[in-house]
Amino acid sequence: MGIWLTMQMALRALLAYKVRTLLTMLGIIIGIGSVIVMISIGRGANASIQEQIHSLGSNMLMIFSGTSKSGGVRSGYGTKPTLYVSDVAAIARDCPAALNVAHATIQNEQIVAGKRNWGARVYGTTESYVVVWDWPLQEGEFLSESQVRAAANVVILGAAVYENLFEPGAEVIGQRLRIKNVPFRIIGILSPKGRTPSGQDQDDTVFIPYTTMERKLAGQRLPGLVNFILVSAQSGELVEEAKREVEELLRQRHRLQPGVDDDFTVRTLDEFAAMAGKTTNTMTWLLAAVAAISLLVGGIGIMNIMLVSVTERTREIGIRMAVGARKSDVLFQFLVEAMVISLAGGIMGTILGVSSAQLIARLAGWMTIISLDSILLATIFSAVVGIFFGFYPARKASNLDPIEALRHN
């Protein structure tokens, strides 16, 4: 019996019970649609995080001070001060692969401008910070070397701080504000930078010379300590070389013996991107696996309906065998019916998944990436479900005894 004739017979059998066929496909439709939506959201989240990471700067290394341990609990990076301004100067001087070096000391302070006030992170840094961080100014200028040397009372505002302290469009260059009751003159406003992958608002910051931070804001803090160091490599190819040079130099300066753990941590943006990508990919496939459970339910539904169909059409199967149909013909027909249900459900599920992903992107503002491979994977998976769960009913139908089948009422 030809394939086309078998397809026609399978379609006629399925269309004879339209509602039952549609309900059987529902599990496949929901399963395939859910898998596509989950993969699209996961890949969109990964792309968004990668974009945020690479927006931090180019060819950049981030060096954090050590971790502290109290009561058996280890705190995060930067909780134990181990980095100094002298380390920064040594990196700039002795690491050929490093192009620019900057550092920062951070503390949270209340900022007052006229009758408004706003809590923000205050960064004490150097003139090269925005160069390493690749952060353009919206207006005015950044710190100069002379202002850092003189511990000048000048400040650069992040976009969020500007929006919360001043009216939109207000001219603020040259105006004064207070940080911890110390007056500062505004010399610049940074362009919006957005959030970090961890969700921290980069624009909710202000920048002052680190010397001003030490002498006028930090109080009893030991001079010369920094929270972290930023290094931009000469090129993308030299990032790993710059990392190696920095690690060797800091171990030497901190007098760390062989076998002793580093009291600092050096990370590249590629490492951050890889860690973030690994996490989001794991979550994507976990969510997709959960969504795929409905495919299993749909497959069981197909098996159930096909078994019912075999029972209802037992006499028909007996007649076909009596007039010369082979077991393989009967097996193939029922397999085709199961595959038609599964593939039709897969196509409708794909349409549902793509439409839902686009709708989520519009309504929720999330980035979603609908890729061809996820659609092909869903389609192939739906066909496999049809074959796998349709095989047992098809085999049962093909093994019926013709004489017993003809006796069936």
C-alpha cells in the first residue's frame, strides 16, 4: 500500500473525530509552545546580560581585594582590604600589557543640593576611570590629574543622581552641592550607563578625587586603601597576558609565598560573561525541561487515544487483513496517524510559542531570541513523540488475529 494512500486513510480516520483529535493534540501544542517560549526568554536573558557585561568596558580586568572570614563564614570579595594605591602605580609601571589603570574607593553618602537630597554611592577615583570603564560624559568634564593631586572639592554626577537632585534640563555645571556636609562644585554629568548584570544601577553614583575621599570624607579610614582596581589591556589578545602580569606582580608585592592563596582576585569581562552565560544556559534548559513535561503528558494522551482507536476499529483492521493487508501496512497506518497528530500539534505549538515570545517581548519589555534551531528541535521532538508513543498501539493493531478481529462487534 502506497504512502500517499496510507496518509489519506490516516487523515480520514482523524477527521472523523475532530474534537477528540484536537484535544489529543493540545498537550503537544502546549508543550512545544512552552519549550520555545522558555528557550527564547532564556537566550534573550543571556544576550541581555552579555550586552550589559561588555558595556562595562573593553579589554578590561577587574581586581578585587581579598575575602574575610568570621565565625567560619567567608564574606565576599572586597571585605578584607588588601589593595593599595601603590599597587595601582606598580601595575601602570611594571605591566607592559596594561594600557590604562584606575582604582576606586566606595562609600554610601547622602547628597544634598538645595532643598533636595539623595542617597548614592560615592566613588573616590582618578582621572583615568572613565577611560578604562569606557564611560562618556553627557556634559562638562571628568577629573583632571591636577584636581586629584590637589584633593579638589569637585564632583561628577551619574545620570540617576542628576535626575533626582535637579529639574530636567537644568544647567548644573558650576553649581554646588554637599556630600557629608562638605561642599563640592559640579564639573560634569555622565551619560546613562544602565544596570550591571547583578542589577546595580551604575547611574546612581557620583565621582570625586580619591584624595578628597581620603582626606575629607573617609574619616578614620586608613589612607592608600582601595576597594578595587580596573585595568584595560593593550588589546583583546593581550587580556590574558595582562592578567598573568598583574597576578605575578601583586603576589610579589604582597609577599605571598608559593602555595599561599592570593589575597586578591583578578577577573576578566570574558570570565564574567562565561559565568553568566553558563548560569543562564543552565536555567534556560531547566525551564525548557520543566515545560517539556507537558510533551510527555501529550505523548501519553496520543498513546491513550490510539489504543481507543485500535479497539474501536478492530473489525475494520480484521477486514483489511482478510483482503490482503500485511501487518506492516497496519503498523504503518497507525504510526502515521500518531505522527500526524504529533506533527500537527507541533506546528500549532510552534506558532503559539513564537507568538507568545513576541508578545512577552512587547508587553514585558524582555529581550527574547527566537532561533531556528529551537523551532527545528521542537518539530523533530514532536515527531519523535508521535513515533515513540504511537508505536505500542500500532504494534498492537498489527498483531491482531484477523479471524478474532472479524468477530469483534
